[in-house]
Amino acid sequence: MRVVILGSGRGSNAEAILQAQAAGRLGAARVVQIYSDKPDAGILALGPRFGVPAAFIDPAPFKTKLEGPGEDRFVAAIEAARPDLVVLAGFMRVLKPKFLGAFAGKIINLHPSLLPAFPGLDGIGQAFRAGVKVTGCTVHDVTLEVDAGKIIEQAQVPIEPADTIETLTAKVHAAEHGLLPSVIARLSQESK
Ligand code: GAR
């Protein structure tokens, strides 16, 4: 199963996926390409470290969505990588019909809350401020409606009275680093 990872940030989840692959824990999945919409994103530095091609693609002209010429560039580049699965690992742009149609049924996203609770930006902060006792992370199918596609799997993180936004953020990230590689491994076994 050929996997393309898209990310805008640090890339800690992409790193967890690549470490799982290196340790033989990614089933029949293999990361073939990393793309970012930010030229200086940490995720791009993983390419040379793990021997996977990694590149910036200009997302212009929009700031928060991928549409128009930037969308065309992403679709063409990803199609050239012939993915069976496109993994959004901290890719902070709203996807539009052309992209979704090009990779229909093959796009999954990681979100840092127990969806349908706390969709959108800052899922961890939203849960912390709401005072819920349990939050977590979700891997779900990507559809036109943001953070609303079918839930594939979730991991829970209890919020303790002593937690701060910093400790909670670290716990949710740790849960994500376990969840996302295990979902990819499972999907790769099911698709065989
Ligand atoms: C992750 O916490 C992921 O859940 C979140 O961005 C972070 C990326 O971290 N995604 C969203 O909020 C999507 N709405 P990383 O770059 O270290 O993997």
C-alpha cells in the first residue's frame, strides 16, 4: 500500500509513521512521498532522515483552503506518486472537490479530539477549556464537510485535575503517535 503523507507542521506524526515502518510495524504500507504546503515545515526534514522524497508544493493563492492553481499542483504531484492512501498528518488546509474526487475514498485525517466533539482548529485547547474529563484523537475519512467524515478509530486521553494545556497536549500527541501508524497498518492488511 503506497502512502503519501501531507503535513504543514512539525511532522511528529509523520515521524511516528516512518519509525513504525522502520521497525516493521506498518503492515504492508510503505511511505513513498511527503508533501508540505509550508516551505520551512519540520515535516520536510524527515525526508532525508528516512530516505523518503519530501517536497514543498506552492499552495497559492489561498491561505486556509486548497483550491485553484495550488490544488492543481498538489493533485498532479500526488497522482504521480500513485498513492493507495493519502494521510493528512497536520495538513492545515481545507480540501475541495477536485482534490477529494482525485483520491476518493483514499484520504484519511488525524484530528486531536474525540470527534464529533471539538472539530476545527485547536481541538486540544477546545477540550481543555470546556473542562471535559476525557478527550483524545480521531482518525477519520476526509469529506467536504470539515472533520465530519466516517470515524475509523479513536484513542482516549483522560484529563486529570493536575493537567495543564502543556501536559494535555503532550498526552494527546503521544496517543496520536500510537493511533495513526496502527490504523495505517490495519488498513494495509485489509486492502491486501
Ligand atoms: C496533530 O496534533 C494533528 O492532530 C493536528 O495537527 C498536529 C500535527 O502535529 N491536526 C489538526 O489539528 C487537523 N485539524 P505534527 O506536525 O507534529 O504531526
